[in-house]
Amino acid sequence: IENEYGNVMGPYGEAGKSYVKWCAQMAVAQNTGVPWIMCQQSDAPSTVINTCNGFYCDAFTPNNPKNPKIWTENWTGWFKKWGQKDPHRTAEDLAFSVARFFPAQWSVAELLHGNLNQPKWGHLKKLHAALKLGEKILTNSTVKTANYSDGWVELTTFTSNINGERLCFLSNTKMDDVNVDLQQDGNYSVPAWSVSILQDCNQEIYNTAKVNVQTSLIVKKLQENDTPQKLSWEWAPEPTKAALLGRGGFKATQLLEQKAATNDQSDYLWYMTRVVNNGTSMKNVTLRVKYSGQFLHAFVNGKEIGSQHDYSFTFEKPALLKPGRNIISLLSATVGLQNYGEFFDEGTEGIAGGPVELIDSGITTDLSSNEWSYKVGLIGEGRRFYNPHSGHAKWVSGNLPVGSAMTWYKTTFQAPSGTEPVVVDLQGMGKGHAWVNGNSLGRFWPTLTADPNGCDGKCDYRGQYKENKCLSNCGNPTQRWYHVPRSFLNNGPNTLILFEEIGGNPSNFTATETICGNAYEGTTLELSCNGGRRTISDIQFASFGDPQGSTCGSFQRGSVEASSSLSAVEKINTCNGFYCDALHQTIRKIRKYGLKMDWMYHGGTNFGRTSGGPFITTSYDYDAPLDEYGNLNQPKWGHLKKLHAALKLGEKILTNSTVKTANYSDGWVELTTFTSNINGERLCFLSNTKMDDVNVDLQQDGNYSVPAWSVSILQDCNQEIYNTAKVNVQTSLIVKKLQENDTPQKLSWEWAPEPTKAALLGRG
């Protein structure tokens, strides 16, 4: 109840404090049965829990010692603003803030949403995995701290109250790397501004500064099955005649505040008034408007005399008044409204009281109390020009106006193939709004670019993050790419409609991605295109040694490199089929290049004429463990679930081990032994490819009867925990049966013959 009110409460004085108390009382009175929280509210009443929002919350302490320490918002980045550079918070610093928070009594909620923003997503995923590994210790333990290196390094040790197991956090807040000697637990080099998580306090399983995941880079590129689309544009002018003649929807003898006048119906508000010139033509008149933001267009007698934008400013432009009646039309446009801060609701937008003045030879005429006509929004908005099914716009083909203000553009396009996100590139446009199939994509303003200075391409993750740190996108538009959700798109033609306010040149593109990453020695790096939904078509760079470059797309070979780096990575292959054990010739190659398996677990229905081939039904489940209705296909589901559990049990051994093989029974039986490189634990696979059962004597590890055409998994190589031929789960049988609450329905049928007379008479 309330979020970050404490940041703005001060100016409200005692009224603010009373409001906080009222909020708490009102919330608790609902008797919801769950706790209520107030973020950033240090004086929150005792009936609610005050929590922390921010970049770092490790030093936060709740105002009630009985309450948990909760971090409700970890600010993973910062706001983008029109005309400003892009802020960026590194994956290293984000992970550092989380890892620093845990050595205390805690509960965490992070702001993580949207597409996979690599490397942040992958790096934090690995952090979460490390924390999950120590979950039982963290939630029931005794905690001790010790300091090293003049207090720059802190060791926090969690010792389980159940079995004495330990988990350690080794935190370095210095701007330099530090070597720490933990005596019997080993010596560690902790990178600057980082936290190492140590399993059993003697094995590093994660460090916040060591990013070992892919980085994704958006690249404009057609999909392989698509052909370039030559877009055919139509256009229609925004009807402005009525506004330029001073005709509005209502009148007032004052300059109205824009939010109040528009009531959130539009970004646009027309202010119009008449001025009578009883003398001759006035050539030296200046129109002056005190403006509260954000974009102002000024017209006199139907001609635009200028425009200007900023948060607030005074507009001054020369104007030519003719003898007699003159029309002044001012179009005010907002680009987002303030929604936070003290008294933000009282902030003004638009002309809001002015004054609006005419200055002639030192004489000022105030027009603020004139009779003003008002028109909320644009005619095209009201007539829904953005809806392709609206019949109000008179679209024109040919003679496409480029650089023309107050113009609507329309084109159609085919949706790109695949399932990847689709984007529209509005780089050539000026300022306005975009729609696809009547759905808003948002405002665009690519002509407003950031200062070209201040982006050196280097980003030091060390030290506390601020919104002006690690800036990028200097000299470029704040936003040029606009996401088009697949749910907006049709299988057939799609309609893109743009409203251009200041003049532009329409175009659009689609995008795919380039991915890259680096791995530290002894670790595994996994790369995928679009979350594994697309194949990797080309490997452009690979280097094992000391590769140079820190950003995706800028890697270069260093002074030391294994010459076979690229060829080794290119050997990685994939397989579809009934059996893929022969994909790599030996277990050694599997260990060298890595192995990943995907299963068709869930079936489906492939409707339509091309349902898989001649005489193939629409059912596409291939007898999968989950059928097309979502039912568990037993015994497959349960049997494979137990196989996965057995493999999961040996996960740590399989991912860091030495592998040996031995053959028995004339080569029909193969024993593969994985021995952990950490603690010597073993996991064995005993495989029988014969059509008969085979007895195998493994000496000190025992004697085993391996069923025909099966694999036994042996924990510690001496205890069978799974065999592929021993199905020990239920079998399900679908039975036609009415539900207990249903009654049999007697169906009433109608019929019609297929008309075949013409064909039987030979008429084609």
C-alpha cells in the first residue's frame, strides 16, 4: 500500500504523515490475511512492513526489528528520456548488489521482466542457481562474519544448524582485485567490486564479476524464408482547416491547462483566437507564448510560423498580421505526463494561463483573456484514421509527400516468418504515433537525438551505479525500434499506419539477432538463438586464449590462441532421430564439445491440408509423453520422469568429471564411468545392446543382470538407481465414460446428399 511515497513526503508536512497512517489503517482493516508493505517508507506504521527499493539494499534495515528485511525493487537500469543518452547498468554490478544483500536476514523480489536481456538474464540465472544450491543452509544456519584487507573484504559464513554444512560469501568492495587467504579453506583472488560464493566455503561456484553467458545483439536482417518487401504507401493529410480557421468544440475566456481540457483523450490540444487589426499590415509583430511544455506549433492565418519543444519555454516568432480579422492557432502536444513527485498532479501542461502576447514596436497586447476556442485531439484521431477498417480517411496513392507535416501514412506488409519478435524501424520518421492493425505501438520521435559527446564505449562496472554512468547511444535517437507483438499480426496482410507530426520519410524493417559471449577456463558457455527456437546458422568468431574486446561484435584474436578454436566449435552438431548416441564418436568428444538433448515431450494438432504428408493424420503428438490434449501418456511420462531424476542426481558428477569406458560380453555391454574431479564420486552407465539379458561382474562394484536392450544407471557405480527396461510406473487407459453428473444425450441428426449429378453427367 503506497510505493515510494517516503521519497516525496517531506513537502506535505504533517498532512503527509497523517496520510501514511491512514493508508496503513485502511489496508490492515481489510483483513486480507497477508502482510502489507510500504516501499521506501522509513516511518511506516508498525502494522505494515517497510521495504527497500533501489540499486543497493544491503545496508537497509527495517524500522521494526521483528520484520523481515525485504528488497522489493532492484533497479536493473534506469529510465530512457527523449533526447537523452541511454543509461546502462552492468550485469556485474546488478549481480553484486544481489549477492551483497544475502549475508543478512532477507527476502528478495527483483524487477526482472520482458525478453531475455543478455548477459543480465543468464548471469543472474546462474546467481540464482548458486543461491538455490545453498537454500537449506541459508534458511537454517548460524552466521559469522570476518574482515580482511583493512575491512575492504568481508567473509560471511553460513553454517547449517542441521548438518554443519557451510556456504560462504566473500565480498570485495575495493576498486582493485584482492587476494584472500582463508587458511584451510584455500586462497582466493576476489575481483574488484565483486562477491564470490563458496560452496562448503572452499570451492568457488559463482563470482558476480565473472560473466560467463551470451550477449545478444539486434541486427536488421530478413528471415531466410522471407523475400524483401517493396512497400506501397498511401497517404492522407490531417484535416486542419477548421482549426486554422479558429473553429473549435468549446470556448473559454482564459487559457486552459491542457490535462484538464483534454481529460486524457489525446496528446493534442488546439488553442485558437481571433485578433482584429484596425490598421495597416503589421510586419514587425512578434508572437510570444509562455509555454509549459512540451511541443508547440504556431499558425497565423493558416500558415505555420514556427515550432519549439522543451519542458517549458517562451516561444517568440515574427508574425504577419493582415488588416482586419486574423486567426492565431496554437497546437500544443504532450509526449508523456509526469506521474511521480511532490504535487505532480498540480503541474501544468500546455499554455495554461499564458500569457500569449503580441509585441509591436514596444507595445505589448495581452491576448490571454481573449475568447479562445478549443479542439481536443486531431481530426484523424477522432475519425480513427489509425484503424484500417475506418472509412473516414481519404487515402491517396502516388506522389508520396516526404517531409510533410501533419500527414498520415498507410502501407501493408506480410508478417515475417518464424516466431521471433518483430520490430519496425522508424529511423526515417520525424515525430508522431504508429499503429499496426489498429494497435498502438507508441509515440516516435527519432529526429530528437542525444548529445553526440559523452559515450566513450567503455563501461567500468566497479563502483556504485548512477544514472549517468555507462551511457551509450550518443548522437542517436532515443528510440528507433518499435516492438510489434506477434499477437498484433495476421497471417495475411497487415496494415502499418503512421501519423507524422513534423515531417518524415516512412520505412520499416524486421530484425533478428547476433549472439556472443565468453567463458572462463573450466566453465561451460551455452549459446542459443531466440531462446533455442532458431538454429545457429553461422559461427563467425571463436578464440581460446586471450581474445580481446568486451562488446558483442567487436571481438578480436589476442596474442595467445589455440589455432583450432573455430574448427572445434564448428564441429558441434545436433541430431534429430530415434537414436543419437552415435552423433559424437566417443564419450571423450562428448565431454570435449558438450552435449544437449531436447525431447518432443508435448504433442499437438496440425490442422489444415498440409498436415504432415500424404495420408498423415492431423494428430502430431508422435505418441509423446504429453499427448495433444495435455494428458500424461503413461507409462512414458512417469518412466522418463524417473530417468531425469536419476540424471539430476548425478548432475555435479556429469558436468565436471573424468570419463573412462570398458567393454564386456564380447562388446555387447559397455560400462561408462564418470569420476568427479572435485571429490572422486562416481556415476556409471551400464549399457546392453544385445537382444538377451546379460550378467556382468564388476568385481568390487558387484554383479549385475542387465536386461536386453537397456541401460542401468549406477550411483557410486555400485547401486542401480534406474534401468530403462524396468518400467515401474502406472499405465493409463482411456475409457469412454460419461461423467457422473452427465446424462446420456439423444442426438437429433439431419442430413444432406452430396450433389454429384453434374459430375456423373460429365459436366466439369
